[in-house]
Amino acid sequence: MNRTDRLYALVEELRAAGDRGRTAAWLAERFEVATRTVKRDVASLQQAGVPIWAQGGPGGGYVLDAAATLPPVTFTVAEATAIAVALDTQPDLPFGDDGRSALTKLLGAMPPESRATAARVVGRVWVRHGTRTVDRTPVARTLDEALRRQVVVVIEVRDADGQVSKRPVEPLALGQDDGTWWLFAWCRRDRAGRPFPVHTISGAWLTTEAAPPRDIHAVFDDIPADATALSLPTETGG
């Protein structure tokens, strides 16, 4: 068993053990490796964000917080491919860094043959990004975080005349129109709603001040009728 397969199997073993957990010695015997190898594997999983807790004392061991992990089901090649294509075709996608992290975890939980198939399929999708290279920048990451935390953010923005100014804004939404991402915000300097093209924002700094709740439709009364907010799919029984 190679290390990638062993890491996946280790997580599934802890999931099956539930609250009882497993000791490092038990896992070492189960996977026919040294105890120090198990400890090294668990440390790697913890660094990757897998919620494994160590219990000390007699009978102590490792316990997986199953409520915070994906169930052992899982994603098809087509589903993994769709996520990879979406992230690659829109590299400036809001929360794109988090999406790539999630994709890495998803691929790590897939069997090797499924990962290889997904890689082959993704390799057959061609995208022309155009002459302007779009990269995720610290600015975009900061805007994502400001929107998630709902805090005031100070942005450094360049206007149509090339003038650069700093202004505190309250982030309301991120939107895309014809390939351009926009930050919709309440500008405290102008005391009005302002849309800022994200590519004109050269700097962004989070504050600790909570942004007051505002109705975006009241602030921006000219939002096109065909502009729709994203939503998570609802769970269905089956």
C-alpha cells in the first residue's frame, strides 16, 4: 500500500472506529508499518485540516471528528472534473484559493485510478484565457475575507483618470459581468453605493470593524433583473 492509499485508509479506519478511536500501535499493526510512521501520517493529515484528535492516558489514541469530515462516498470523476474546470476557467473566482484547497482534499480522498481518470479528462479541456493573465492576488483574497467576515475593508483604487485613492468601504457583494469581477460596496467616503472593478483595486486591508447590515437592492437600485445570486444546492433525501 502506498502512502496516499494508506492516508485515505487511515482516515476511513478512524471514521469506522468512531468515538472509541484507535491507538498508534493498533494502527501500526493494521497497516504493517512502524508506530512512528503512523504518527507521521496523522501529523500530515492534521496539517491538511483533517480533524483528528489525540487522546492521552491509558487506552488513549486517535479519534476522528466525523461531523467535520466528508463521508466516505464520494465524488465521481465527472464531479471532480467539473470543479477543476470551473476553478481553472475562472482563476479570479471569489474564494478561488479555498476552492483549490477543497479540490486538493477531494482528490486526495479519491482512489488513485479515479484521480488518474479525472486528470485525463481535465487534460482534454482547453481554455483560451486571452492576452490578460488573471491571477489570484492578495487583494482578491482580502476582499473574499472581508465579505466572509462582513467587516470594513480599506481599498486602494485607481479611477478612470488614473488617480489612486484609499477609501474605507463596506463590502456587500462580488459580481461578474462580461468577464469582469466587481466589488459592490458602500463607500464611506462618498456615502453611497459604489461598484469597483476588482482589477482596479491595487491594495486592500482588513479592519476589525463590523460592517452594518445593508440591503444591497436598496443601495443599488439598478441591478439588472437577470443578475442572480448564487445559492448552494438543497439537500434531498433518497
